[in-house]
Amino acid sequence: MINKDFGTDYTLNASFVVDVVSGASQNYYDSSYNSDGASGASATDTTSGASALARGIGIDSSNVAYGNVDYDDTRVAGSLLLTKRFENRDELTVGASYSTEASGEYLHWLDSSKNRSVSFGISYQMNEILKHCSSIDGCSGASESMDAIAINTQLGFSQNIDSTSSAKVALFFSNDDGYLDNPYLNVVRNYVEGGSADIVGEKRPDTKTAYGISTKYAKALSDNFTLHLDYRYYSDDWGIDSRTLSGDTFYEFGDDLIFELGLRGYTQTKADFYNGSKDYFTDEIYASSDSRLSDFNAFTYKGGVNYKINKELEFNFTAEYYTQTTGLDATYFMTGFRYNF
């Protein structure tokens, strides 16, 4: 990421990210399937039987398995954002991202002392998704490219309360339209114990409308100790309501060293079309067994350090532990350098 000021009126932000992901996700699959079309792969075989493409109509119900399915994904992202400050110090930010995203934000100061402002932002994104499918999904068997459009808007108000604290509140609205399925995940339909079952790709609605509110509060408790509190409420027409509450503390040791500790709590209700059971779905239009659409609670614990090596170079390291009531736990480590020029 590059952030560069050109005088006092222009700021350019540029970023480029390559994200390589590999691992496994819980999924339903046909345990008799393997990549060359022959049968005999066991339900615990994660190299030949456990495939997101292991689907079938009228398979033996004893071959319906649920377990870790190997996957890998590579994502590339880049963005450019340019901020222009006018004579009254209002700010206009415009940008473009890869893949196919355009955004803009305007910030207007409500007072001459720059203590109060309103802002409005909007973004448009065209996503291209590679759909893995087979003839049982109603396509040729080759992967197909699908499109989804996302439009996001936000209206914000910020206020410097006093010399040591500030607050911001924002209302947001989003609309997604197009292919919104997870191309890797399957569901079981028409399951009959001791009989047959269908394993097919999940199906989500083609549109999603969401709205919510976010609030932020920052307070300097002393010259070297700062507290940040955030709250976010989200709701969409898929039936999901979520609430997020997080707090971060920053402690400065001299001019060169900053320690951070944080805690984040999250809770959500399930989507209307979610069910994790293999014998639930029959002729429902929409169906998903993605645990991320279930009702669950989660906590994130975070610790980090930022060290200023010299006036140009800074080093940072962050560790996070994430735990979810669905049984998912994850540990993250992030490190990097920041060069000021």
C-alpha cells in the first residue's frame, strides 16, 4: 500500500494485494465419487472423494458424507484512490479498483473549526465468479463465469466532542444482484434413509438488500493511553440480523513503541433458507448448508505492537485468535513494514 500527499490539497492511495488461500471447508459430498469418475472413494478420503464437484442425482443415501473438502483459491486485488481538498477544506475522494469497482465520497465540514462534518459515499462493483458445475446442475460440465453487481452507499456524521474525544455515526445501505451462490458448497435434497438422495450445488436468492448503522467513539484517557469503541448493527432481507461490538486500547511507550489490545464480539441470526441437516431440503427453491449463514456467536482476541525504527521506517506485528460457536477456531499472524516518504 502507498499513501502519498501532494502538497496540502491532494492525497493518493494505491494498493495491490495477492491473496493465496488453501485449506478445507465442511461440505456435503458423494463419497463414492472420485475425479476420474470411478467409484470407491471412502468418506474420509480428502484427496479423491471429498470434492466440491462430488455431486449426483439419485445416489445411494449411504454415500452422503459430510466433512472437510480441500480447496485452493488465488485472488488479486488493486485500487487507486485520489482525495482532493477544496479551498473550504471539503474533501472529494474518487477511486477505482480491480476487479471492476468505482467509488466516490464527499466530506463537507459544517463549521469553520473543522470539528463537525457530514459525508456521503457510494461504490459500484462488478464481480466475476467462476462457477464449478456439472451436468446435474443444468450446465455443460465446464466451469462457467457468472456476474454479480454490488452497490453500497453510506451517510456519515462526525463530531469532535472535545480535545480528547471524537465520535462518528453512519447509516449504510447495500444491494447485491446476480450470482450470489457459493460455488464450492453443496446441499442434500430428497434424502431417504436407506434409499436415495441428491447432492447438488446450493441455491441462494439472486438479490440481497441490506441496511444498518455503525458508530465509532475514540477517547484519549491520558497522554499515552487511548480507547476506541465500535458498534455495528446489520440487517438484510435474507433474514440475517447481526450485531458487532469491539474495543481496542493503544498504549504508547515513549515516541517509538505502541502496544494494542482488542476484543470483538459478534452475534447473528440465521438466513431464512439455511439448514445444516442432510434430510431437510426437498423442493425448496433456495437452500444452503453454509454454516456462515447459520445463527452463531463469535469472539476475536487481538494483540499487536508497532515499533518506529526511525523517522522513515515502522514495523508492526499483530496476532489474533478467533472462535465461533459453530466449532470454527482460527489463529492469524500479520506483520509488515511502513515506510514514510
